[in-house]
Amino acid sequence: MKKMLEFKAHDGEIEDIALGPDNKVVTAGRDFQCCVWQQDQLVTGLRWNENLPGIPDKAYRYQACRDSGTFLGLGTVTGSVAIHIAFSLQRLYYVKEAHGIVVTDVAFVPESQRGRELLAGNEAALLSVAVDSRCKLHLLPSRRSLPIWLLLLLCAGLIVAAILLLQLAFPGFL
């Protein structure tokens, strides 16, 4: 093995590291941060005091992390579990103290045939394991979105309505 990069990712020890697509790396450190890296450049990061205002800075710590390509799954030392969008770190799912104690690992259900059966129409499924000897399945419900054809139909309707209103307001418009 040959070392490719060396850089300071966290102040203190790294709790967990996960390799993602597009050569991205996700790290969870004892400095209460979770970071997404591209090579040695910080892409984005999370801190407890920014993500959950009102909670003391040292009350929680990210313990385990995984980057499915679309989502980032996190477990904490207090047993909480969260799922974020990987590129923006917008939180989509959070269960405070899903486990009674430290989450030791998290893993996304793979997007295989059997994995899709487990998803049962949900957008993602994250397994969490903790020191309390329990494994829990966290399902992220599919987010609702408008089909593109409906969006185009609404836009066309707005244009027609605007033209009709202009014709009524200014009788020689067309």
C-alpha cells in the first residue's frame, strides 16, 4: 500500500471513516464534527451546535458514519441516529436516542433486489447497531415530488392565464 494523501481532518481522534462514490471520504471525529472530504479539501461539515441549536457543544458526538452516495447516515455516542442528504447535509431523518447507548456502527441497506424488497417503497433504509445489543432498521420515507409533466402543464397554464389577464386589462394587447 502506498500513502496518497496526509492532512489534518480533525482535532483529536477519528471515530469512523467511510469511503463514498466520486472519491469522497466521510469522517466522524472526537472533535464533535462530521466532515465530507474530496481529496484533502473539506467539501462540507456538520457540528452539533450548528445542527441542533440549544444543545451544549459537548453533549453529543458523532460516533459512526456511512455515505451511500445520496445519503449520509450518522450514529452518536448518545444513541441517536440521523440521515442527511450527502451533498447539502440537510437533515431528513432524526431519532433522538434510538438506542440506549453508543451507536457503534451504521450501514445502508444495499440497492440490490433483496434490498429493494426491504425498502418497500421507502427512499432509504439504515441499519444501526449499538452497545445495547440491538440492531434497528430506520426507514426514510420517499419524499413527494411533482412529475415533470405536471410541472410543465402548470407552467403552460400560468402562461395562458397571464395572456388572458393581459388581454382583459389591455383590450388591444394581442
